[in-house]
Amino acid sequence: MEINNTPVYAGTSGYNYEDWKGTFAPKDTDNYDLLTHYKASNLNFLELTYTFYRMPIAEKIAGICDRLGGIKLSIRLNKSLMRKKPDKLEIESFKEGIAPAIERGTAVALLADFHHLFSASRENFDILLELKENFKDLPLFIELTNSTWHKEKYYDEFKANQIGICVIDGPSFRGFAPYRPVCSNGGVYFRLYGKDPLWLSGTNKFLNYDYSDNELKRFMNDARDVSVMAKNIFFSFCNVENGYAPKNAVSLKNMIEQGL
């Protein structure tokens, strides 16, 4: 799948969700077979999310890659690595765990998504630089939802250091990152949460949003605009409740393939 000869990958943030049963997959689907249904959807991209919570194990990653076939992976960095001076043994453990995905050519990106309270500062920017230094085998994309990062001086530094910045679509509220398609490391990475007004409510996220065709066409057109400077374009639908994410990802994929 391409836009202006630039490869485009569309998929979802994770795949193992209970409420996908009866929406995306048959109601009696067991957890193991959710990945089978994902492959059958003909999406070409998946954001592997469990690695944020648990260190990846090479055998399990190899099994996932084998089951995915030609689907490409973005791998979410473990949260223990996204801090100042992370443990070197944990860094090596993570690298060993994801090695099968790199060796097979399945992994195409690493994702580090920071908490909304992670605001712009020199100390925090140094954490991003250290991440880039520690993980050189794949393009690194950072999600920064705190609006303090989204200024020209930081975009210039991201580009100078080849750090990819995720394009975030979510509800509009004070202090949240603006939606701004940008290419800072040769790739463009859209993370699409939807606009549920309860997206941040206390300690919970609500990702119950179904994108309209017009909204999806906007993303496609924005991808077309940045395609002239991008080597790859990734779409990760994070509106995972009620099976909306795979539904929207498939719709966007069909639009792009049909050139709508």
C-alpha cells in the first residue's frame, strides 16, 4: 500500500481486547485466535503494546511474528526504559527479546509513549536523546501529549537528532498536543485516539470513538501532503473500544488502496 510511492502501514494499537469479541471477531473467539482474525483483516501493521508492561521474551516474539505473516510491527518500549539512566541489563533484555522481530524484518519501528505529565525541559530532552542512543536498530518514534513539547525549537532539535514525533489526534483540551503532521526522522507516525470527551477522566482513558469517513479522508490527505518527505507512513488506531480501531483501520486502508 502506497501514497505517492511512499509505503503506508495501517493497523491498531494492540489486538487482545475483550470487547473486540462480537464486533471485530466472532463472540466466541478465544484470546489466542484474536491475532488470527487480525491477520485475516488484511491490515499490514500492528502496534505491539504488551511490551510496555512486560519485558518481551524472544520465543514469544518469534511466535507472534510467525503468526503475523507479512504484517509489520511497531514495538512499544517497556516503561522501565523510559527514564533517566535506565538499567543496562534491562536494555539488553529488551533488545534480546525483540531480536527475532528485527531479524525477520517484521519490526519496522519502536514507540515510546510518555505520560501526559512528561513536560518539556532540558533534562527530559536528554532522556529522549538517551533513548535514541540506546536503541539504534529501528527508527524511534516518541509520543509527547504534553503541549509544551510542540514548539519550533523542539521540532528543530527532533529533526537534528532524527527523533520521530508522533502525530496525535485526540480530544481538544488545554495542555494537550496539537494535531500536526510532521516528519522529523524520515517517517510519519499517526496515533489516532478519537475524540471521546471522556478520553482523560480521572485515571481512566475512554477510547470509544468511531471515526467518520470524512475524518479518515482528512488523515489520508494529510499523509499525502507529507509523503513527499517520508520514507514510511504509519497509522495506528488507538480508539480500541468496541472494535472501532480495526474497523477504522480497514476503512482507511481501503480508501488509500482505491485512491479516494
